[in-house]
Amino acid sequence: MEQVILVNENDEKVGLMEKIEAHEKALLHRAFSVFVVNDKQQIMLQQRALHKYHSPGLWTNTCCSHQRDGETNIEAGKRRLQEEMGFSTELKELFNFIYIAPFDNGLTEHELDHVMIGYYNDEPVINPDEVAAYKWMTAQEIKTHMDENPHEYTAWFKIIFDKYSKFIS
């Protein structure tokens, strides 16, 4: 049973809860999102596996998940990058913010999200249990495609990408 770290708005731990229950109750919990960029300033996007319990088949940032109890943000990001995309790289935290994104299946993401960046130029070895596909796109290409096809992207990625774009520009 995977647990998430419940937090207050100051990112202080207030408890642990099973992941699905936290999403059913829309409780604020700690999360992270990783952006991996190559030397061409392209961002590696992943398409979520088609059997995921929410947002299946949608495009999103390189990887994202939840920290485990006692794990730093960077440790969590590196762990999940290896689990989902099959590689490791150094990560740096850029910023964090709180968002709420309800889903059609009754679950709600209410997260204090730590956004990290890493650099990598090779191809990933994707885990098909987590990822259906990947692609490299520049920030401008993502923005244009997302404006034209918002239904192809995860709710959180649309929120994060806007903040990420302002941070890097």
C-alpha cells in the first residue's frame, strides 16, 4: 500500500495516508514533478500508460509522483525517474506550489508540488507499466500544441508548464 505525506500549506508533515484515500478526500499532500531537458533545450515528455487509474494516455512532464516518508524531494525525483524512464541524472529543485485538479473518476489531486529540473541527452528506457511513449519538444512547441490540443495533456502539466515557462524565460 503506497502512502503519501499529508502536509499543511507550509509543507510541514501532518500525517501519512494511503494514496487513493488522500485522492478521494482531496487532502493536501506532497508531490514532485521532474522536467528533463537536453542540450537542444527540448523537454522530454512522457505519455502516461493507457491502464493508469487517472489521466491514462495523456502527455505530461518527464515524470512525477509522491515522496515516500523520510525521502528528500531530490531522492524521490531520482528514484521515480529511474523507475519510469530508466535513467538517472542530477536534479535541482526550481520551485513549489499548491494546486487542485479534480478528475472525472471522482479523485482529486490536491498537491504541494516540488518542481525539479535535470539534464540528459540520451534516450530513455521506458517502463511500459508506467509510460506508453515519450518525445522531446521545445517549450514553444509544447505551448503551441497544448493550446491547440489541451485534451491531450494532464491537468497538472498544464498548470505546471505555465509556471515552469515563466520560471525559465
